Amino acid sequence: MQDLVKYRNKYQMSRNYAPGLYNFAWAQAVQNKPLDDYLKNLKLLEENVQAIKQISANVSSLKKFAAGLFPEDIGRPKLGVKLLGGAVSRDRDFISDLAVKRASRAVDLMRVLPQLKNPQCELLLLRSCMGVAKLIFGLRTCQPSYVGAAVTLFDEGLRQAIDDIVVGGGPFFGDLQWRLASLPIKEGGLGLLSAGDVSSFAFVASRVQSLELQDHILRACCMGDLDSDFRAALDGLQAVLPDVDLGGFANKSTAPREPQTILASAFYGKTVKEINGVFGLSPRQKAVFDCLRAPHAQDFLTVIPIEGLGQCMSAVEYRSVLKYRLMIPLYPEDEPCPVCRKVCLDSFGEHALHCKELPGFKYRHDLVRDVLFDVLKRAGIAAKKEAPVNFLTDPKEGRSSLRPADVLVFGWSGGKHACIDLTGVSPLAGFRGSGFVLGQAAQKAEAGKISKHEQACIDNQHAFLPFAFDTFGCLAPVASGFLKRVQKAAPAHATVSVGHSYVFSRVGFAIQKGVAAQLVAHLPTHDL
């Protein structure tokens, strides 16, 4: 009881608590226990009671709300809502209008690209920031039949943007060029996918990928296996891909783990096979299309423009390369070569890549050599450019059978120094219209270098590595294997992170920059 007297001024007790507290104090006194701890918490107890009263008052104020989260007079959309950029609705017009608005904004953004006056940057931005990714969420969440107007609007804007980049509003950008440009990079295209292509499989892929989640959310709704939207989209896709078995896509237990990848691969694989029949490609066009789909042939398209690394081209150079690869005529027919004055130029530029009268004919070779040496240096691989090796065929003659190695890599092959000799060829040189084999030109050049120089290197305790490539960026086996090994070593010594194709992209860009220099040197003056 002494504790009550001691703390009565320090802790003010409510009148309602006093009788019970005195009884509690008596019980504590019998057990010879003080009230200090309990009295210190008395104030906190009263504060909690006040908080509970305030919550009760707030709850009573919610009576003006309906039996739900929102007030009775809140606006309720009748047709649907936009969520995360996609439509949540069953109304066809609402979904279509929302998709058209999004496509229209994307097209408006594309129209300002020419202000850069740099086709290289324009193409990179179009593919990375303004392409089909602007519509992909809507394409994956909306029925394909509802977004047809948006797809048409977007593809028209995309085609015009590519036309501006490749030919600058000039002629010869036709349906074939549009089809090639809208293919994935690995299929020989520019990676600028059309919304029409993606809409064929995006909705089905999204629904299949989320089948398990749908089943979990809707497990109490007693819904069937498929709704009408999914069934209609699946039937439409089956009509586009009749040779692909889509039966397992309808059941979560048999659905593939990566439906988007599988369906995209099947769709574009079918598209590539049908190009010849649709457009009636000439033998030369077939050969060029095969070259575009060679491994690493399109790696240069992913290069970030960096002047210090030599990864920039002028507008004329970049457009010339794109025209050459998209089979767009570069020169007037039957016009004599302005450099050698001996041969008539072919309109697609093959003579321009072989004309040896050009003062800087070795420019492409030297540019690739310099870039390769820089890549080795940045990867921490000891090498020397234009290294004399002094291998003599006959000491009496006093001359070397080998000119200085383009690049000498120290200790590369079993501790032996490796002599790298670069050579570039055109796969269409002497093309006769039949019998074309992809990569054969580079492999022949590689074999020729080996037969000429390998034994001399072996006799002098050196390894010999021919580095053969063609004008489309296809690499011979030895060159490809060499760059793969360099690619493995690059991340360990790079000061910043590098991509998995960093080495191939840099070398590929150097090849195309050399090709561009040769093409531009033969262009008529009014085209520069």
C-alpha cells in the first residue's frame, strides 16, 4: 500500500480504475511484490485505450461508404479501364481505341528520328526504344482481332521510319526490303519486328505462360479449360502455323515452359522458308539472303556508336552498307567505274569491292587488323602488330617468305607465338548463278593461306592462324574459333562489363566499315 501512496502523485489514476487497482495492490503486498513495473505501464495503457476510441470513431465515419472500398458516388467506368498500359475490358471498341492511341504515340516518336541526321543512331534507337516493345504489353494482353487497327497504324509508321533510315526517302525500298528489315537479327533482318508478325503469337504465348497462375486465381470459378478468346486466338495461330502441333498449349500440364520463344522461332522459321516463293528471289538474292543469316554476319548492328573505338560511320557509309545488304541498287547500270575506268559497275556494288585501282584498297584489311589488335590489347592478351618474323626460304636469297605478320600473339598456341594473317574476300566474286555454298569463299581463302604459310611457321616453332572473312561478316572456322577464345578472356581483363558478343561485334563492325569505304569511294559525286 505504501507504493500507492508513493506513486499516487506521479501516476494519475482514473476513478474507474482505482478500486480494482487497490485490490491488486493488496494482493501484491501479500506476496511482498512492489507495484513499480505495473504503475509505470499504467500511462501507456490509458494511451492505448484512447487510441482504440479514436479508431472506433473513424470506423463509425465509414458508414457513408457503400459495402465495399469506394464511396457510393465514385465514378464507375462502364467499358473498361487502363492498367499498366493495357486494357482491362470486354468491350471491343474500348480495347481498339486504347491500342490505337498507344500506337499513334509510338509513330509520332518515330517521326522525329530523322532530326538526328545519323542513320546509325536512328536504327539503334528505333530497335531499342521505339520498336514493337511499345506495343508488346497490349499485344500480349488483348485479343488479336481487337488490335488490328493499331497494328496496321504502327507497321505503316515503322516501315516509313526504316525507309528514311535506309534510303532517306529515295527509291527501291520495296516489299522485299521491308520483309527483310522486319526479320529478327539472327534470321538476317535488322531486328525491327513488325507488330503484325508479333501479334500472331504474342497473345497465345502470354496466356499459355500464365496458365498455372490463371488456374490458381480462378480455381473456385468452375471455369472450363479454355475461354472463347484464347480458343479463337489459338485457332487463328494454328491456321498461320499449320505444321506446328499446338495441342499441348491448351493444357497447363503439357504447355511448354517458354511458349514465346517456341512460337516466335516457328513463326519466323516459316517466314524465312516462304520468302523465296513469295518474292521470287533471283539466284544472287538467294545467295545474299543466305550470307545475311550466317553466324555473326549481323553482329555489327548491335554496336553502340563510340568514336574512340572506331564504332561510328557517316550517314553515307552506313546507308551504303544497309543498301548493299538489303539488295538495293547503289550505282546506275552500265556506268564505267569512276576509279579504274576499265569495267562497268554492277548496280549492286560487287565490282566496287574488288576494284584494286582504288588508292586505299587495303583500307578494309588494315582497319580489321587494327581493331583486332585493339581487342587483344583490351583483353589482356600480349600481341604485336605488323611484327617481322624473319622466316627465310633460302639464306642465300636473303629475303623472307613471309611478310610481317599482321598480328603476332605471344604464347597463344601451346606456349608458341601465333602469326595471324588476315584476308578478306567477297562470297559473290565470280558468281555464276548456281552452285553457291555459304561460307565457301572464306574457307577457300583460309585453306589458301594455310597451304602457303603454315609449314614455314611450324618449321620456325610458331603457330599459324589465318583470319579469313567475307564482305558480309561471315568468318572462316579458324577465325571464329580464335575470336571465341578471345571472348572468354575479355571479361577477366575489361575495366567495364562486356557483352557476350563484344569481340564479334567490334570485328564485324570493322569489316562493314571497310566495305562502306569501298562502296562510297565509287559512288557518283551527286550521291555523296
